[in-house]
Amino acid sequence: MDLVLFDLDNTLLAGDSDFEWAQFLISKGVLDKEVHEARNQVFYDQYKAGTLDIFEFLDFQLKPLARHSRAQLDAWHREFMDTRIRPIMTPQARALVKSKLDAGAIVAVVTATNSFVTGPIVRAFGIPHLVATVPAQENGAFTGKPRGTPAFKSGKIERVEGWLESLGLWWDSFENSSFYSDSHNDLPLMNMVGNPVAVDPDDTLRAHATAQGWPVISLR
């Protein structure tokens, strides 16, 4: 049995769902364009540079969830899926996921983006498991805060290991383990698996992958 893990943003998606969700809310007038568009870009640039403070970002990203009913958020998300996400779910990514599922692997997406945003996206790919940053809820309403360790950098390892334990599994339960990612932020988890694969990688990850002899592929 094989374990196949995928990053989501700029890996399976030809774009970033976290960034696009904020831009979508700005386009709907839910968030102030002048204030939030600039901050959204700053956080995205910090992520790419490897300098992002995940808790500062989550405070920015999760607060809008706490201001609106779940019914309204779900309605916005359905529109978000149709207008922003499905167009960046590439045929190459869909085919790769399908090949791993058809081969009988345990397949999961491991993403720093919160599970409200990413859950429907992962289901649209047909992937059965999601390991993501969890937005806390009380009585079905979002609090605007994360619950537990964010699935970011080394936090991805902690969250994956907790998920595997919940299934009664561990790293050595698998004949092969793989993780596909575009970002140098994912090097901690990439170094945990037997088969790390760089997907349309940033410059830092590309250089590291080349030096280590890791495969470099494109899903665009």
C-alpha cells in the first residue's frame, strides 16, 4: 500500500485558493478592497518568500468566517468554486490524482489553507482525505481562530502524523510514500517521505530538488 500526499495551492491548483478566496470576498464587497487587497498581496508575497507569520495571516484570513452565517458562507463558496476554482483545476492534476486513486493508494491533500475553503475543492478532485488548518467553531459558527496546530511548514508533519494515527497507521505502514509540492515551505514534509516530487516549483525548491535528485514535474 502506498501513501500519496498532495499540496493544494499552486500544486494541484494552478493558483492559490487562500489568495483567491480573499480576492473573491473583495469582489463581492464583503471585504474592503483598499484595505484587504493590499494585505492579501503582502501575505502572499511573505508566503512565497518564506517569511509568513502563520498566526498573523490566520487572524486576517479567518476573521471573515466569523462575521457571517454558515448558510451565507456556503452560498458564497459554491460561487467561488464555479468562478475561481474549477477553472484552475488542470486536466493534468486531475489525471495524476485519478492514477493514484486507481492504483489503490491512500491519497490526501495536506494544505495550510483552512478546511472550510479547501474541503469542497478536495472533494471535487475525488480525494478522500484532507489534512488542513482547522478553523475553530462553536455551535456551528466559526470563531475566527484556528484550532490546533496550523498545517504549515513543520506543522504539516504533526497534522499528517495525527491523521495517520487516527487511521491506525504510521509512516512505515506503507511500501512507498510520496509528497507533491510547489513550495520550499513544504521541505520539512518533503524530507519525511520516500519520494518527494517538486511540482512547478518555486526557485528555492527547484534548486533544492535538483541538488537532491528529486523529480521535477509540471501539472500546468
